[in-house]
Amino acid sequence: MTDEILKTTVLNAAHRALGARMVGFGGYDMPVQYEGVLAEHRWTREHAGLFDVSHMGQCKITGPDAISQFERFVPGDYAILKAGKQKYSLLLNAEGGIMDDLMAGKPDHDGLYVVVNAGNKDADFAFLQAELVEGATLKILDDRALIAIQGPEAAEVMIRHEPVLAEFGFMDCARLMLFGVDCYISRSGYTGEDGYEISVPNADAERIWSTLLEDARVKPIGLGARDSLRLEAGLPLHGHDIDDQTSPVQGALTFALSKSRKEAANFNGADRILKELADGPDRVRVGLSVKEGAPAREGAEIADADGNVIGKVTSGGPSPTLGRNIAMGYVPPAFAELGTDLKVIVRGKAAAAEVVATPFVAQRYYRKPKA
Amino acid sequence: MKFTKDHEWVRVEGDVATVGITKHAADALGDVVFVETPEAGKTVGKGDSFAVVESVKAASDVYAPVSGEVVEGNDALATAPETVNADPEGAGWFAKIRIKDASQIDDLLDQAAYDEYLTSL
């Protein structure tokens, strides 16, 4: 235990009233579970889970030069991104290391709306504040809470409140009136399921949270299940699976490198990143199916079939959906081929593992039929 | 039944102690997904980590409440770890240990003392 003073989200009292077990995460006092991690995990895969993610950082970057300045630090093409769309990207340091991963979109016609990780937000905002010059302005939206609703029944629940949300496809976003107040909303999330993330004014968060929970299809879900859900979906957790030393190529996140931006090579760390794309990285993030024994968690060593240590697990645990243990970690590219037999070492015991494709559990995002 | 401050319980029959984790510990861990129990013949010292219990989130050590030789580990937990949540102080036992030094039993908490300890947490 530490004596760190934890911050709270505006939904803290609501979590306590629901009987949540609270833990410190990203500097916040957050619910790790309500009913139990496994039950919450399964509920989200089968129905709709409600998550308080208000600890995450929300901001707007506005001004005539907002996008070109933002693009100095991210490798996605935001200039061509259409209004009403968002895109996953990476905040890169000068060495091409991943300072944070983020979602940035154009919900309105006023620059970019950006969501970053809780544990990095102070550093991210300080960095952007220092780097942005005339023509681009950072506005931190600390007057807003963030609520995610995820699962196969999430869309039905939300469409009952606002029919226009049926028109949204995966990664569509908008600023609109929901529950009678000014919200940002996107059809996205961190579970591999269909669903939405809704940014709401702090003053209305508890009312909206409670309103959504009135629907029998919706249950509150803690950070424990959020972690196991994102692991199954193959989504990296910053500070664990990727960090400020890791490049997007090492992190197996090359999909976040837009073609036009690679050609222009005009973003932080472009030299290193383009070189790694051409020559291959020294290590790369892979998915592992652990075939026996205990869960292989962060820090467990990965060995080749002969027992030589070649890498480390960065996150791992049981997959409630698959009924077996899964993990992510880094290995040299020579060992990254799907089907490669490896070992993970847990408490001194080597257990068989195999490189498998991620996501471990198929993502079920809602993609609109092409018009 | 006797208890430790590490939330293990001990049931003594003759010179054999059956050991498990308390309901309080099982509830605090949440869903147990993996248990590693010791093999028969293993010598354990009081306070040694002799088993591991894992929830979805984390792995925790289980400490031997007494010294002795493991007579039997509960192998059933390998395939049914959820038994630890369902019946922590019964079918969810971890191991039976042949007690080396009976005086160590006297150092353990009785039910009233353990209950009082829980309220102090």
C-alpha cells in the first residue's frame, strides 16, 4: 500500500453505492469489480457492460493549425480524416517511442477531440502544452466524465435513448445532445465488442450512469474485467505492453502508421520507425497461447523450445471466453511466426506456449454496410 | 479450527493438519482460476510459501501455518479451482501436513481471535 492520495471520478459515490471493490489505478480510486471479474467479463461478452472511464484524459486541440501541429507527434493522417470519424493513434517521442496511445477524432467542426490514458494524461497534456505553438490550442476537458457501454446489446440500449446512434459505424463519432445534455460520443471501446464511449458533463454523469443501469441488459463492470476483455481483444495496455521505449513497429501497431505519413516521414521518430519497417525490428509484440500450467503474467520470461530466454511477457492471464491462459509479450522476429513453439517460465517452471494471432477472441465491432 | 493472520485455516486430526484459505481470503481474492498445491513428501517450514492461488488479476502465495511433511495436496483444485470460492473451508482445502512440532498449533488464532482480527483490518 502507498500513501498516495487518490483522485476520484464524479461517479465514485455511485460505485461505492453499488458495492464496488475500489483500487488505485492511474492515480484514481476506481472500481476493480462489483459482482466479480469473471461474471462481469461474461456479462459484457453476452449483454452490455457499463464502465466508468472518467479517469482517462479528454481534451480538444483547436485552431487553424491544430491538425498539422498534432501530426508532428502522431503518425496517423488526420488531415484527410472525415468529419464524424475518429482514429486510433500513438503519441510519439523524438526517438519514436510510444509516450501514449490515444483516440483522436472530429466529432464537430472544431479541431480534434482526443482521449488519452489516465496514467499518462498529465505528462501528455504538459507535453502538448509545451509543444503546440501559435495556431493550435490545447483545452483540457476536465469538466467531463467518460462512460463506456460495451457488448452485443450496447447498441440496442443506446438506440432506445437516441435513434440516430443506429446510423453510427465503428469509429464514427459526433457531438450531440444525449440525455438532454451536450455529449461527445463515438462507436468504439476497449473490449473488442460493439459499443460506445460517451463524454458527458460532470454534473450529469451520475444521472446518465444511473439511467443506463436501469436497463436490465446493462450491468456495471470494473477495471478487472476491462483488463481481461482488452487482453482477449489483443489490445495493448500502455505502460505494460507498450511504453516510451517501444516503437509502433515493435509494438505490432503498424496499422496506426498512415501511408501518406510514412511517405512524408514528418513525425516524431520517423527515422527509427521507417528503418525498422525496412529492416525489421529487434523484437516484436506477439500473442501467446499458454498450453499448460499457471497463467503467465507480466514479467514472466519467454524461452525458445531449447529453453534459451528470448523475451518477456507484458501482460497475460486467463481468458474467460476461451477457457485457457493467454498472454502478450516480446520476442525477436525469428520467433514471431504464428505456430512457433515457445515456453513461458512461471515460478521457475517452463510451460509450453505457442505464438498465435491476436485478437485471441474475435472483435465484434459494428461496421456499416458500404453504401 | 485454527487460523493465521495470513488468512489460512488449520484443522487438526491426530498429527495431521488440513490447511486451506479462509472464506475471508477467498472472497477477497475473487474468482480463483488456478491453484498449485504441494506434492506429497515435500517438507515445509512454518511461514514458507507452499502453494499458490491465482485470481483473474493476480497470483498470491499461501504460507504453511505449521512445519512438517506434506501428506497430500488437493489435486482436485487443479481442474476445479473454483472450489476455493465455493467451499473454501471444506472441499477447497489445499494440503494435509504431518505436524512436526505440535506446539506450533498453540500459536495459531482460535475462531474468536481470528474474527476479532478481521474486524481490526
